[in-house]
Amino acid sequence: MASARGPLRIEGVAAASLARRFGTPLYAYSKAALRRRWEDLQQAFQAPDFLLCYAIKANSNPAICRQLARWGAGAEVVSGGELSLALHSGFQPPRIVFSGVGKTREEMRAGLRAGILTFNVESAEELALLSRTAKALGRRAPVSIRVNPAIAAAPHPHLATARAGSKFGVPPREALRLALKAAKSTRLRFLGLHAHLGSQIFDASSYERESRLLMSLSRELKSRGVAIKTLDFGGGFGAEERGQREFPLGRVSSVLRRATGAFPGLTAIIEPGRYLTAGTGTLLTTLLYRKAVLGRRLLIVDAGMNDFLRPALYGARHMIIPASPRPGPRTPADVAGPVCESADVLGRGLRLPPMKPGDVLAVLNAGAYGFSMGSNYNSRPRPAEVLVDGRDVRIIRPRETISELLDCRR
Ligand code: LLP
């Protein structure tokens, strides 16, 4: 999608023209890119053995969600808001899984009423509350137990959710205990086990270790008369900021297939977020000012850490290129936003050609955890989002206005 030399196009549309037409900062998504990622996943992880639950926190735009739901995806949700979004977007309740360490009673009620596939339960107290909530509603709650596999797979501490000592899930022994308890309860319906390794994982061996652990726990449960219907391996499929490494889909799918093949009739669930949407999205931003700071070339743009938090929060190094490159030598430059924080730097040490105020820059691979992690910090309205489909462009979220920010009664 991105060419380093000619003008950047998003499908059939010049990125610079999108910026002119809709203003910046602007998130632009490619429907064709989304479809390609979806098809790659679907081919590698085929139904009925696999259920693909899109982690909608990665990109919660209702139009993106609706599109994935239409193609047959399930959803992984972590809050009442995400559950409502999933239902509103057309994800089928029997394809929705609900994770998260802090589900409230109201969120449990909403999930039970909707008839979701399962709650991925993360503590003994949560299991007890789910059981009481189900009883009060006169229902049986579907339950999976989230195991903390103690595998350090993710590249950044903030992206690691499966290390020993993390707040997520419970250790394997406790998972067994909770699973046996759930299997005996008349208020709970035990489905299986869940784990999530963290994010930005590129090696199949981490999934192999995860599957070995889940399979050995499953065998132990089976030997105690508890059947396993689902095994959820979580998400974490890497999609690099600079787009240089590819996630080994084929290898991971054969690892999981080999493991789950031992349990006929079992459904394997995966919960990819970033893999589906990262490369689908580009953040367009306009150059406001050029400065030289201690001899360093500094470009101040109109998108900040409130619009795109990943570089500030994780030190993520996204490729940033001019939408319409000018001729001339490429020299090192830092790109910083307007927010009053030193961390508000979108890219450092980039090699960029000459640029003038008004030129448009494109932050690539920004479709996952971009808009969805944005905020109104510095009272900055959130950017608009558009979906490009061939030559068609549709606004899928209008730019927020300052008067919306001022309206406290909303
Ligand atoms: N399942 C569970 C239980 C999760 O907690 C997550 C992500 C996913 C699936 C999807 O992970 P993915 O396939 O997208 O890696 N904000 C960070 C990523 C945090 C992910 C949190 N949980 C970032 O911008 O890199």
C-alpha cells in the first residue's frame, strides 16, 4: 500500500487528497487490506475447528467491527462497552467471548442476557460472583478459566500479559481447581481454558509452549471426568510497526491444529486484534512547523500522543513517510506532536526528504491501538476516521468538535 518513492495511495485514492478533503489528523483505513488479513487468517484457521474472535479493542470503529462481523468473525470483548459495540456491530452472541480481570456484576448480567459463548474468568472471586449473578438471573453461566501460562513472549513489558506475577489469569494449579469447581456447579457451565501470551509475538514456539500447557491441563481435567469443549489461545499475532517481519501464520496454525487434534470435537479459539487491523490503517498528519534543536531537524505536526499513543507509551517505532515526497536528499528528522509533554514524539531519527509546512506525513501501520487508545488530552478533539474502498471514501467517524468537548451534559 505504501510506496517510499511516489505519492502514497490508499487503495485508489491519493493520501494527500484525503488529508485535503477531510482535514488532519485523519485515520484512513483500507477495506481491501482488512479483507486480505481476514482471508489469510480464515485460510490458516478454518472453521469448524477454529473460531476467530476479533479483539475489538484493537480498532473499535463500528464500521470496521461491522465489516468483520459480516465476514463471519466472532469477537473478544473486555468491557460492557465493548460487549454493546460487538452486539451493535452484528457479532453473533454465540461467537463472543468476554475476558478481563475486572468484570462488574452489570457486565456479567449483560453478557448473560445476550447469551455470549463464554466468560473467560480470571479469579476465584470472579467465578463466585458470576455464579451468584447467574443464579439471580435464573441462568447458567458459560465459563472458561484463564490460565497464566508464565511465558515471557512479548517484546515490551507493557505488552506482556502472561509473565509469572502478572495480574491476568490464574496459575495452572489454581486454574485446575477453578475448572473442577465450575464443572460441579449447577449455576455454571464449564467450557474450557483460555490463555493470552501478550502482544507482538512472532515465534511459533511460544504458541507451542502455550498449547502444551493447555493440553496437559485438559488431559488432567479429562482424567477427572471433566470434558473440554473450547481451548482459547488468545491473540498476540505480531504485525510490526515497520512492516518488516511477517507473523508465521501457517506454523502457528499447524502447532495449534496438532495440539487440539488430540481432542475430537473441540473448538479452538484465537483472538487476534492487531494482526487484522494494524496494516489496514494510516494516520495522516500535517506538518505545521520546522525547527532546528541543537542541530536536530524537528518537524512539528498536528497529530499528537493523544491521537496516537503507541510511540510515547511503548517506544513503538512506526514508519513515517511523506504523502507526496519532494525531491531532495533524505536527512534525519524527528517528528513531534503539539501536546505539552516531552513524550509527544511520533518518530525519531527518521530519514525524510525536504518538507514544507502544509505537507502531509503518513504514520503507517497505525490501524491497531491507534484511534482506540486515543484521548482528549490537552482538550484536543479526536480525529476523523475514513474507510477507503477502491476509489470510494466513506467517513466512518466524524471529527469530534470542540463544542462536543464542552458539552458536559452528554
Ligand atoms: N485477547 C486478550 C485477552 C487480550 O488482552 C488482547 C490484547 C488480545 C486478545 C489481542 O491482542 P493482539 O492480537 O492485538 O496483540 N495497546 C497495545 C496492545 C495491548 C493489547 C492488550 N490485549 C499496543 O498498542 O501494542
